[in-house]
Amino acid sequence: MNHLYPSASHRHTRGFLALFLASLLWTQPLLAEPPLPAYQWQTPAPGIHVAVKPAAHRFIDSNVTIIENAEDLIIVDANDNLTNAKQLIADIKQRWSKPVSAVITTHWHSDHLLANHYYRQAFGSDVQFIGHASLQQTIPTKAQAQLTERINNWQTAIDKAQQTLSQNPLDTALAEKIKRAEQTLTELQGIELRIPDVTFNEKMVLKRPGRSIELLFFGPAHTAGDTVVYLPDDKVLISGDLFDEIPFGGHGFLQSWLSTLQQIDTLKFTQVIPGHGAIHRDRRYLQQVTALIADALTRARLAHQKQQDEATFLAQLPLDSLRQPFSGQDELAGRVSAQFIPEFYTLAYRQTQP
């Protein structure tokens, strides 16, 4: 494991879990030879372009969608990895001469908004940043706290590495790692989190020639304010982190989340661009996450009726069978689901009443 990768000190934040997951991945030969691309372009429908993370990195950073319209581009979400974000920005500028008119942020987690800082620099002051009204409160509080802790983690890691280097001054490899880490720290310290210029409460429609772009909010779910981007003309749904390959429940509101997924299921779409993982061409993950949340709530209510304490409730869960639909034979998914799946049941226990 890299001596300079700061460890996560808070388990219930997907941005911090990204640090944990990256540390898990660090020793995988897949990441060493050959190096993976920052993203891979896919076009699930005409004018809908997605920078999809490679499978091995799908839990570390978000997919980014470019909606290409007749006269402009609209971006949905931003990377957490700033180096990859700058590469994506350069790629967008090379591929399209059309201006970016808007950036939509699906929710406040850093792996969906950190690079908005660079979007503003790259695409100008005319770009509108759009998101649910709750982001006006959660970005300057929760997202900022996430960024601050990350900065502190990097500083701590650098300090420890410098102490090690002082005892082994000829360790040139460690010296180079410290130099790169210091560059990362400087970048993070310069980030100004973007609060949306334009917000909505339940629904907002962006009209473009031949395309309607609907921004929908069905209630607190994965976070207090998850935006679903629905393209009815293309039959495409951009779902953020509401249902992807390994759902994260850490900031969720399970009963409302269940209702949100049920309402999403009434929409007419044939493809889903999730926040993480491959593009869905069916409703399997929607159905799996719906079933997971429903099961968590049912089991939690029963545990309260039996007057079980939280530890007893969690200890008796059949975790292997609960994880199987999401992990299958995928080793990485198995390790990640071991972290994520139990959190749904912890939340369910805490959010249900006897």
C-alpha cells in the first residue's frame, strides 16, 4: 500500500470511502500494468456521451455525462480526481466547439462535485451550476467538511512520510511520492466548492431543440437532495447514486428512498447512466436496490418488535446472501459490498420505530 495514501477517518461518507477503496485497489496488479485510462467514452443514445470509469475504478469516482444539444453542452456531475477532471475538460474542449451552458450536480458527495471548481475556470462565468435547493445548505457544510478532512488527511500523511524520509534520506522513491502528494495537497487547498446558481425544489425543465431535460426530485433518498436527470425523448435516465452496482446508504433516508425508487420505476426509460458502474440497459439494479431497502426496513421493524438491540440485529443478518446479488463472483465488488451493504441495515434499524 502507498505510504502516502491518507486513510479514511469517517466510514459513512462515499468521498472518504473512496480513499478506503483506493487503498484496497492500490496493490492490485491491474492498476500497475498497464495503467488504466481515466475514463472510457460511451454513447448510449445520440448526443448523450458518458465518460465511464474503468471497471476497477468504478467505486472510486463518478461517471460524467455530456448532453450534446444543437447549440450547447450540458454536463452532469464532476470528477473527484482532479487530474482526471482536467484531462476530461481538455477532451471536451477538443471534441466540441459548442459552449458548456450548464453543469448539473446530482448530490453533494465530493465524487460528484469537486471538479466543478475547474469547470468554472475552464468554461467561463456564463456557465450555470444547477442542483436541488438543499445543496445550498449541504455543500457549504457537509461537502466542505468532507474536503477539509481530506486536506487534513493528506497533510498528516505527508508529515509522517517526511519523518520516514528524514531517517532514510536516500529513499528517492519516497521523496518523489512526497513531492506528488504535496502537489495534490496544494490543489485541494485551492478548491472552492461551487454552490448552485440555479436551484429547484421538485421539478425543473431545460428545453433544447428536439430534447427536453427534466430535473426531478422525489424526496430525500441517498442524500437530502438527489437530482434525477430524465431525458424522455432519449428514454435515458441519469440516476446519480440512487441505484448503482454497489449502493451506498451512509447518508440515506430509507423510507423516502424506497418511495423515490418506486416513483422512478414509473418513468419511461430504457437506459440508465448511474453515478458508478456500467450503463444499465434494464431495470435490474433499480429492482435490486429497491428490494434491498425494502428488506432492510422489514427486518428492522421486526427486530424492534422483538426488542432486539442493534448489535444483535446486525449479527444475525445473512450478509453473504444479501451481498450476492450485487457482488456475484466479482472479487472487488465482494470487498466493497462488505462495507456498503451492512450500512443499509444499520440505517434501517436507526430510522424505524418499535
